[in-house]
Amino acid sequence: MSIIVQKFGGTSVATATRILAAASRAVAAKRAGHQVVVVVSARGKKTDELIDLAREITDQPQPREMDMLLATGEQESVALFAMAVQKLGEPAISMTGGQIGVVTEASHTKARIRSISTERLKRHLGDGRIVIACGFQGVDDEGNITTLGRGGSDTTATALAAALAADECEIYTDVDGVYTTDPRIVPAARLVPRISYDEMLEMASLGAGVMHSRSIEFAKKFRVPLRVKPSYSQAAGTLIAPEGEDDSRVVTGLALARNEARVSLVDIPDRPGVMSLIFASMAAHKIPVDMVVQNVGAGGTAEVSFTVPESDLAETLTAAESAVKELGAGEVRSGTNVAKVSVVGSGMRTHTGVAAQMFQSLAEAGVNLEMITTSEIKISVLVARDKCDAALKAVHRGFNLDADTVAVPAVGVRQTNGGRPTVGQDELLKEVVGRLSHMEDIVVSEVQLDDSQARITIDDVPDRPGVCAQLLAAVAEGDVMVDMIVQNISDAGKSQISFTVPRDDLQRCLLLVREVLSAWTGAMLNYETEIAKLTVMGIGLRTHTGVGDRMFRALAAEIINVQMINTSEIRISVVVARDHGAAAHTCLLQTFGLHG
């Protein structure tokens, strides 16, 4: 019999009326022939109320006691939900995280799941009961109650769906599903019926608030189909699943992270080991850095910039100053009042001109770019915070995402049995679920080596709107596929732009670039044909802050210098000298326990 996991957030169970309405969905799913597990959050503002109550007692509550307190919110919800199901005529049982069998690491307030024992769950399901499970919580090896932090109930639901090999995990929310961008900022935003795991991971990490990235991590690792559905209607919502064969969208959506801060380490030595030291310092302070951009070094020095949430700026500056002190050279600079605007879409892998279109839309809106970084399916830019809403609207309009037809792709996933994976996917699922003993330890899945590209760098580029659009448009018109794009702005009002292209297209690309540069006084062009790009791929690289540290530590041990860096939620890419590519690939495979 198929298994469905349903998750209801706090607003969906805020009152008795809403609890009964949510319970009716669980009952309907059971009567449709499914075994049903329901994961429930604390009611309404209950968690906030408990936090405020604790603060009335003490300004510094112990993390263990906070977990004990906050866990009661979900326990109230599941008991009431089970009563509602029973009133509607179906047997039900409520269970805490510990009773479910959710075992976490011994860490309070932000624990990671280590394993889930499903024996008790399956017994109750087999007896015909609807199981109502507490989200957000588990227990450690000593039996202490732990909580999973932000997005914990989504994480619980997806992890249970993975452990049970469920057909689908339904996430009920107070919105219709995933939109092309935040409809509160862009009223013309459209519902996306289907989105891939990678696209949703990028959207979630970039500020799209429908789901937390940890739950998407579980879904991708264990191939769990997720469906985000409105709790107030019967609308189909958005399916989050593997990339569809017929999904032809170039850009799926946009995201905005409003409260960003920028940190730059300038005039640091351009030698092996420097990036390792910087990332080790950040990892030691558990700072999840984003938008990492390293300029191509010149004169023996280099510059690296990255963004962090503004709330983490003080801790980040402490870590950065520590790194500069250990290096014995360099200076730390920072800036606030910036925001990150990103476009995400799997179609970027095969379409030229996406960056040019984005930059042109921003130029027409008078928005200047302070940083640029890219991944295979994402382009992010840093802009002034007071321009971010205008930037989001301009880019959304520029990609025609206002049009109804753009957000209605064909579903291209081959599925049978009401959404279960195909036979080949079932085999993969069994193999992956066999590793559930450390559910959140699965991070790096692949290390790629690409030694077929060349690098182009332009120094002293004018710092004004439209410059990047002009450059990338010229390259796109020549049908040249651009891969890594990195831009950083100096204090002198000039910028450096670097990007990689296929080596076979280098000479043609240089002709296009030189034509643009002829109008830029003082701009200097250089290029390098002998480069290699290494990419560490995985899930949750930004939430597992030690991945970058391990990557750069391994390269430093092999005396391999890093020329360029850019990052995303699911990959970290670096450029090194081509004759170091094979050695770098081997050492990274060994570091992350992978086979070539």
C-alpha cells in the first residue's frame, strides 16, 4: 500500500476549526487507499509565545531547557490533531519525535538528524492508524529532547518520507505553491506547477520562503517527490521533483535576499594555502558564507569577497581579521545596505545570453552591479538595497516571467504507481535509503574536472550600469557559451570581470570582447588558455560550513594555487592551472571519499 506524508504548518492548525479541516485531508487520503503519516508544527504563534515566556524568566536560557520547552508546542498540536481524526471516524495515534524514532546529534536548538527507526511507525500504519507525528524535534543518544532549528517540521516530514520510501510528501502552506518570485513584491509573479530539486535548492537558499533548504536536501538525496499545496483549497500546488525531460524553461524563478552584508579581504597573498586559511577561519565560527568571489591575482596579491547575512557580520569580521592576522598581510573591508538578486533555471546549461539579458534588464532600470557570481543554473548579483525591489521587477519582466505561458511547463518525469519512481529509480532509492544511519551526513556527491575551458579577464572596467550587459551581450551574439562569471568592485570605482569560455571559442570571443573594450578608456584585457575548473558538487554545501574548508585545505596540501572561485547552494567551483588539474581532481576525490 502506498504511503503519503502530509505536513501542516502552524497557521494550518492555529484553531480548532483549522485542525478539523486539516484532519479531513488526512482522512480523505486514507480513505483513498493510502497509509498516512501527518507531521504537524506548533499552533499559530505558539513557539513565539514560549520563547517570550522563557525571556520573562531569564535572558540566557540553557539550550537544553529551551528544547524541552519548545517541543511542547508540537506535542499540543499532535494530540489535538489525533482527536480531530478520531472524531472524523478514523483511528489515529499521536507521537513525539522520540517515539517516532528520530535520533539526532547531541546538539540543542539546531540539531541534525542522524537516523530514523521506522519499525514502530510501520506497525501503527499496518494496524490501519493515521500516525500524527511531532515535527521539529527528536532525541539524542542520551534521550534528551532536541530541536532541529528553522524549517524543522519540513525537515521532519521529508526525512520521514525518505525513511518510509513514501510515494509523496505533501507540504501544506498558506500560499498556492512556488511562484516565479515573491508576489508581494512583484504582483505579476506566476505559480510554477513543477520545479526541479536543484532549482528549488537554489531558490530556498536565496531567500524564497516557501520551504527551508534542509528539507529540499533530504528530498533530493532520497528522491522524495515533494508537493507544496495550499491548505485552504484543493489546488494542485507545485511539484518538486527530478528535472523533467520536457521542461524547456530557461529561467524558472527569481529570488531576493534583502539583508546581506559584503566582506572583502584585499591585498592578500596570491599563493597556495591562503583560501584554505580563510575558509578554515569561517568554518571555525560556523559562518555560512555565500557569493564567494575571488579576483584573478596580479602583482603577487589577490582579493576575495563574499556575502553573509547582515546579522552574522560582526562574527564574520572577527573571523576575517583573525585570518588576515595569521596571513601577515591584507586588509578587511565590509559594507552593508546591499541585497542579492538571483535568477535560477536549469535551461541556463544549454542557452547562451541569459546573463546578458539579466544585466541588460538591470541596466535599463538604472541598477549598478557590485558583485557577480554564477553557477550552472544560477546567476546572482549584489546591488544596493534601496534598488533591490526595482531590480527584481525589472529582471522578472525582462525574462517574460509575467506571461501565463512561461510558468506552465510540461511534466517530464517518468512516473508510475501514482508518483512512485520507476524501477531504476527504485533501485537507487533502496541503495540510498540503506545509508540512513547518518541522514544529514551525506554532503559531497561528485567532483568534476573540466580542462577544456579558457579564462578571460578585464581589469579597470568602468563601474556604471550597463557595462556587464554590453560585454556579455556581445559574447552571446557570437553564440559563445559563458560558464563562470566573476565580478568584484574595487574602492577606486573600477571593477574586474573574469569569465570562462570553451577553449575552442577563445579566439572568436576575444575578437568580440576587444570590440567592446575599444570604447572603455583604460580597460585592460588578458587571458589564459591553460586552466582547469574543479567543481565539488553536493547538497547543503552552504549549511555544512566545513566543506569549503576541507576543499581548500586539500588543495593547499598539494601546493595548488586557486585563481578564481564561485559558489552556489549545490556546488563550489575553482579555477587552477591546467597542469594542476589532474592532481587537484585526485586529491579532492580522496578528501571526500569518492571514486573517479
